[in-house]
Amino acid sequence: MNQPTLTRRSLLSAAAIAAVSPMFPAARTLAMEPIKRTGRQHLKLSLAAYSMRKYLGAAKDSADAMDMLGFIDWAATLNLDSVELTSYWIPDPPTPEYLAQIKQHCHLHGLNVSGGAIRNNFTLPAGDELEKWFKHVESWVEYYAAIGAPVIRIFAGVPPKGTSDEEGIARAIPNIERACDIAGKRGIMLGLENHDYLTNIDRLMPIIEAVKSPWFGVNLDTGNFNSPDPYIDIERVAPYAVNVQVKAEIHRTGKPKEPADLKRVVKILKDSGYSGPLALEYEAEEEPRTAIPRLLDELRSYL
């Protein structure tokens, strides 16, 4: 890795700390610009495989068991544009033949692959554990490239105990950039999800605003903000989204989860200029085979 890249990353790490501190207002000049799109807005319905985790995670000899091919079969009955294929239920490592079969199966059903999803932790200090995550990212970039996924959902991760917010953010920024360098070589974008540590928008935004890569954006999960008004957070983040996972519920701080106003969510996305997948990621209590078709029909009526 050449010296100019390392120097740039060092500066951005400093910018991350500056972005969360009023002592460094100049850091705002490094902010990532909202994504500019031209042409007709196109919102495409997708379904995240995670929605069917009850079946994908069932014992193989169970009557409820479903594999990824079975998920694609079922998704094809729902009048969707695409599917999001979560890595958790794809063999690791998959064979080239298996990946080719997944790609073929989607194509024969008339489905695109809207994206993929992996686990990772980029708030770790330099060392062997962090390098394992980069190897994980590199492997799954190759697997998803073979399937034809244009974007992969990533996490920032949860910082080790004793790590300050500033340290966690400062570590995540150059690590995400390094991962984007890996993904960009295969033509894949990485979408940072507002998940775990980043359900707090005041931790999420400094990272969004500091990471500099044409292969970076946000995987906006509409149900993952924990704040007094999650709709305001969705509105703030939507202009940076490269993928959207729509949840059936939202979470206001200190209150139980409540049904999401999906019409409002779609309006926010439309007003932001977002074009791309709306992947339903179902996590509520109702039986998924019953709830998912109804929720997709509702979302479709707002598009």
C-alpha cells in the first residue's frame, strides 16, 4: 500500500475525532457529499434473506428447513425485483459451482441480486484480529462478485471495552476505507449500516462524513435508529444511502417498538432522491410467511 494512501487515512482518522468534537469545526469541510443521481427515480422492491432466518436456520431434517435456493424460490412468488442474500446461510467457503447455481437460480426466476450482507468489526486496533476481518471481507467480496451483488452491507462493529467513542470512530474510518479499496476492485460498493454502536446517529454521521471512497455509502436500516424520533434520523441519512433495508417497526428511545409508518418512510426516501433497492428485512413477531407478502403489498402501493 503506497505512502500517499496511508497519509490520507491518517488525516481522516484525525478528522473523525474532530467531527465529534466542537473543538475542531474545520473538520466539517471533509464531509461526504450526498449522492447525486440523474434520471427517473426508481425504487425496486427486494427481500432480505434474513427475513426468513426462522427457516434458513432450522435443522436440515426439519419440515420448516429452507436453504438459499428455497428462499429464492419463495421470493419469486412475491412479485419482487430482486433478493438480498445474507452470507450467514451461504456455505463458507462456497464452491464456485454453488455460487454459479445461486446466480443462475435468481436469473431464471427473473430476480436480480440487490445486495449481500456480512459481519465484521472495524473498530478494533491494528493486529491479527482486525486482519482476520479484512480477509473475511476480501473473501466475501469475491463470492458476492461471482453472484452479481452490487453492494455489500457492512458494520462498523462494537469497540472493545474501554474504547472511547472518538477512538472507535477514528479506527473505523481508515478501516472502512481500506475495505472499500478491496471491494472497489471488484466493482462492489460497501454500505455501512446504522447497527449496534451506530444506532446512535451522533456516532454514525462522523463516519459517513469522513470516509472518502467512491465505493462507500450507507446501508440505511429504517428500524435501527434508537432515538426520540427515528424518522428525523432516516431523513438525515437517506441522501447517503446505497441500499435501504425497510423494517416493519421503529424504536423510539425508552419506548417499546411500534409499527413503522411505511408510507412516511417511502416519502422520505423519495424526497431524498434515493434510487435503488428497498429490501424488506422482516424481524417482527408475526409469522413471516403471512406478514411479508402483506408488507410488500403495502410498500408496493406507496411506490
